[in-house]
Amino acid sequence: MRTPRQILAGAHTIAVVGASRDPQKPGHWVPKMLQEQGWHIVPVNPHATVLFGEHAYARLADVPEHIDVVQVFRPAEEAEGLVREAAAAGAGAIWLQEGIASPKARQLAGELALDYVDDTCMGAERALADMVHGGCEPECPVYHGIVPVPESSPEPADAR
């Protein structure tokens, strides 16, 4: 079984099940950051047609290209089914984001010879390793997350 860093270092294409249209959610900004760091992101969301400038697929089974890792932003109750779908799609690994864990999915992944990571943020793992696709020396701008939008505040009196 490969470590999370080995999985990420060996990946090129990451299918993101539960990719979000909401830029404030980790299901949006984590894959976007990975894309900005050089990984090919394939969004899987039945309610979107395009995310991150890429065609979004309704189901993992609809993705027509090879998938190295399936990144999951869905509830733990769906993890077992997603492990089966990842294996059927030919992925080498499944990665459940931070806060998502399933002992049954872990066991099934082992039975299906899939590398498995749960309850770990792929973006944090990338940042801790200072990794970009293809190596460990950043060659592109470092992503610093979302800049919070300040709440409306009255203009200062001298600005009027």
C-alpha cells in the first residue's frame, strides 16, 4: 500500500467525486489548487457541466480517460460504492477527504487492490510536501486559498 504522498506524487489525473461549484467549499478550492499546481482534474458532479474549466461528468463511470486517483468529497455512507466504482474505472487509488472515513470502504479497497487514504486533505498533503505535479519544487504560483470577502461596511466619512 502506497503512502498518501506516494499516491499523489505518482498521480497525473485526479477524478473529483463531489466537486463543488461553490468556491467557499473544499470540494471546489482543493481540486482547483491541485489543478493550479499541475494535476489534471476531472470533476464528477451530476449537477454541473463545467467546473475548473473542465467538462464535468455525472458519474465516475462516464469518465472516458484513465484515472489515477479518485478524490472523494461525499458522505462516508457512499464510500463503499465509490470504492467499487473506482475499481471498475481502473483507478489505482481512492482518497477520502478530511472528515470522511469508512472502515468497510478501507477493507473493500484492500480486497480490490486499491490504495486507500481516508480522513486526509489532499491539498494539505500537497502543501506539506511542497509538491507540484511531477516533482517537489514549485514551478507555478503557490495557491494561498480564498481571500475572504469583507462584509459591507460603511464608507469612512473622509471617503465621501
